[in-house]
Amino acid sequence: MKITLKDGSVKEYAESKTIIDIAFDISEGLARAACAGEIDGETADLRTLIEKDCTLNILTARDEAGLRVVRHTCSHVLAEAVKNLFPDAKLAIGPAIDTGYYYDFDAAPFSRDDLDKIEKEMKKIIKKGAKLEKFTLPREEAIAFMEEKGEPYKVELIRDLPEDSVISFYRQGDFVDLCAGPHLMSTKGIKAFKLTSSSGAYWRGDSNKAMLQRIYGSAFATKDELNEYLQYLEEVKKRDHNKLGREMELFTTVDVIGQGLPLLMPKGAKIIQTLQRWIEDEEDNNWGYIRTKTPLMAKSDLYQISGHWDHYKDGMFVLGDEETNKEVFALRPMTCPFQYYVYKASQKSYRDLPLRYSETSTLFRNEDSGEMHGLTRVRQFTISEGHLIVRPDQMVEEFKGCLALAKKCLTTLGLQDDVTYHLSKWDPDNTEKYIGDAEVWNETEGHIRNILTELEVPFVEDAGEAAFYGPKVDINAKNVYGKEDTMITIQWDALLAEQFDMYYIDQNGDKVRPYIIHRTSIGCYERTLAWLIEKYAGMFPTWLCPEQVRILPVSDKYLDYADKVENEMKANNILCTVDSRSEKIGYKIREARLAKIPYMLIVGEKEEAEGTVSVRSRFLGDEGAKGLQGFIDDVCREIRTKEIRKIEVQEQK
């Protein structure tokens, strides 16, 4: 038996060997550090017996796959600790994830004090160094085994497996868990871990099922790496839009109004207004869009024509009862069917196309309560929505134009380097989710693939993520916690025109079905605001700030001059306020810095006499005295060009 190692060397053995045996044969130090093996590219447990020629890589906690094994083992230690301290808790699932691991329990909510106690118990378990031992049972015996232990969630998982399955378990001391592995050889392999948080999570992600309690943690190869990660988490918390947005009074939520229905406060509303006016002007003046305004609801008949009633009804807010035979309405989850009827209101010629309809649309989607988060996942939101009705021969160039507009928006906001592009395709193994046949889907997906390749846009392909009527490009970004959301989408639709009997008259006088592009330019305004809060830690580019300049008179004697400066600012459309409180100037400066104001203008006797302002900015710190008009010209240019200034000087707190 020949074993080819990572460095290309070959080990030969006359008999079968486990991965851990081979690791010891290479070096004792490697064996002690080993977490798992990689056989022909597949991660495998160290206990795995190798019986034929293969390539083998011994994984340690320095390898990503090896670290996942450490984290998975840590999740089992977490489960054992919880069962020791809270015997009535029921076990659900506990996978390793990119940032660490979690485990779900059917138990009362866990406090931070509880997590600290669980951590201490985990340290005791790790110190004992129990070996992890794998064993298997036939499916029916596995069910009886978990029923005897009183673990209904494990029983449910086993029952979902085929009847001829052989079920694997791992034992560490007296604790046993259902698991496919791989795992460390013993709990002593866990060197540095921390429980970071807890939250509610629905069993199997289904809001109709039990609410469980999820404990998150992480583990690393060394304590230094763990401490670095914990410091990173502290920085993440400072940028979390759900926390920072409330502290900055950009938005809030109220229980009696409802989950997923945020209230934009004056500052947040001002940012959204600025974004909306910019997008509308950009689309209308530079990209050839024409604007529509359509109803917020429609009869179910409309959605039955579009197919949304069959494919998306559970995600809609339905008004009325179908069983009463009265008219049933639904709040709109999208604008496309409405804009189709704008198109159909008059006959169109091939010369009229492309028609680029755009609308600032308020939409409603019945998200599960467990999915709601701040501004990123809500039930009512506003979107820069558009639909392009085009001839088939125009489709490729218009699709490229939509990508170019999206890139322009991202670049202007400084977000272009924070996104990934995805070709979202249909799932040919689950065709009931879609309309149209395979030929149409393969052709349209091929067009998008060619466009992205031609434009040299790096992308990945995601099967099963298409809309029910066509493939799309999803432009995604991650929040500070690493969760990915779609920010902008551009969809290729060669099917819905048929269902709505949309056509144009071609040069031969024949009726021809148009193609449709569904797109956003900046996506959902609320989600974009959340993205911007986290990207800039609340220190938005000046043109987006709800307060761009704050004037700080050194005493009440200079309030008149401060008012004069304010009037000059407002005459030039600069968002400006005066801090007229009878406070010391140092206090006013600190307050303005905490409010993340781009510019502070200190005015006193000298400034009034000379017609100047003393400028402090978050970019350069103390910029000294400037003529009032010169400062106004500089800020107006910065706002007009939408410049993103870098912070070059970090002021001391």
C-alpha cells in the first residue's frame, strides 16, 4: 500500500493503517498536533483505516479543515457541559461554522452568567482529557438508544435517515452524541476556546417548530489567536448597525408596532432621502429611465397571472379570505406585475424599445420572525426597483447596462470592494419551483455567464437560487458578523411576458414577445443604510451625513456670528446646526466627535473679527483657521463630487 504525502514523498506499508498510525510514523510531534486527515482531498477522522493507495495530508489546527474539527469537538464538550449543569436540557444540533461552532438546546434562555458557568464546566471536561470513541448502531437500535436517553430531537434526525442506514455516535467519557465526525482523539486537543453569545433559534429554521436556545462559541489553535479574535469581535460590536444605528438615533423599533417594521428617525430618514434623490436623478438623467408610481396592493388575480400566488404566496401579506368568495388582496412583494400593465396600456412598436421603467417602491414580505434583524431583514422596505422591457436582440447590452449602473452606485458609495457576484441558477432536480423548460433556462443562464466572463467580473454559480421565472446576478455582501445578504439583483426574464400577454409590433408588423430585466440599482434602502453604518462605523461620507457641519461658539457672545455662519451654510445647502448650549468648548467638541460630525467650526472673537472659522474635522483633526467662503466652497465641492475622504489623523479621546 502506497501513501503519497503532501510533500510528494511516499510511505509504503504491508498492512492497513489508521491515519493516526501513519502520523506517528511520520513524526511524534505531527501526531500530537494532528486533528484529522485528508484522504484524496476528503476530510477524514484520525481513526479512519486506510486499506489502499491514496494521497494523505495530516491536518492540524493550523489548517482550516483541521480547525473545524477542533471546533466540532468543542461543540460536543459544550453539549456535555450543558447536560451536566442543566440535565433537563434536550440536545439538538451542534456544527462547526466558519467563525467557530454553536449548539442548539431545548432549554430556558441562557444568561451571560450561565455561559460563564458552562465555560468553567467545559474546562473541567477538557482537563480530564477523555478519549473520543466512535461506534455505530443500526437505525432502529440508534432510535431506541436515543429514546432511552430522552433526546427527541436526535430521534427525529435518525428517523429522517433511510431505514438501512448505519448510525454513528461519538462517546467521550459518559457523554454520547449522535455525530458523523470527524473529531479529535481526545478533549485535550482543545487549547483555546470561548463562549461568545446565545440567542433563540427555531428547530430546523422553521418558525412553526420549537424555539431552541443556541450557544455560540469559538476555538483556536492558540490563546493568542483566540484573544485576537475576541478583540475583533469587540470591534465588530462597535460597528453592528443594530446597535450603532440606535445609538446614533438613525432608527428604532417598537414592540407595539411590530417586528421587522423599523422606524426611521429624522437622521436616518435624511440619509435615505439623500440616497433616494441621488438614485432617482442618476437613473432618470443619465441612464434613460422613466418613472412610474403604482399601488401598494392588488387583487390576488394579478399574482395568479404572474405566478407569485403559486410560488410565493407564503411570503405575502394576504388581505381577506378566499373562502368567503369576496375579493382577496395582497400587499405587493414586488412591483413587476404593476409595471407590466403600464407597458400594456398602449401598443408598442419595436422602435419604442427598450423601455426602462423605474420606481422607488415600498414592498412587503412576510418574513419569519426568526429571520428579522435590524434593517437588513424587515417586513416593509423601500427598493430602487426597475424593469426594462426590451427586444431580444437588445437584452445582452441592456443587461450589461444594468451591471454598469450597479457598479457605478457601489463605487460612489465606496462599497465596490466589499461585494461578490453570483450567477443564481435554477435547480433542474426540483423543477416544480420554476416555470419554463430546461432549454430556456440553460440558454438564459449561458447568456449571463458569457456577459460576466466578457466583462471580467469574477463570479460563483449557485444552483437553486434563481427566481422562479429566470436566472439572475446577485451582488452580495457580508455584514460584520459574516452573514451574507443580497444587496443588488439583476434578473433575466424570458418567460413572464407570455403570461401577461405582453408584445410589441416588429418591423414586419408581427406581434413579438419582449424580454424583461428585473433589476435594482442600489437595492433596498434600509439594507443599504445598515451596510453603510457598518462599513463606515457611522462616519459616513460627508455628502451622506444627516449633519455635515456643527458650529461651536466659544461663548454666548458669539451666537450672532454663529447664526450668520449657519445661514451662509444653509444658503449653500450644507446641513448645519449651531450648538448654542452654555457649555465649555471642550465639551462641545467631544459631543460633536461622538456624533461623528465631519466638520466642527469653532467661532469666537478672532473668527468674528476676521470673517473666518476655525476648522476641526474627523479627517485631519485641527485644520486651523479658514475663510468662511473658502470653507463653504471646499465642502460644497466635496458634497457635489461625493468624495470619500480618508481619516488621516486619529484624534485622542
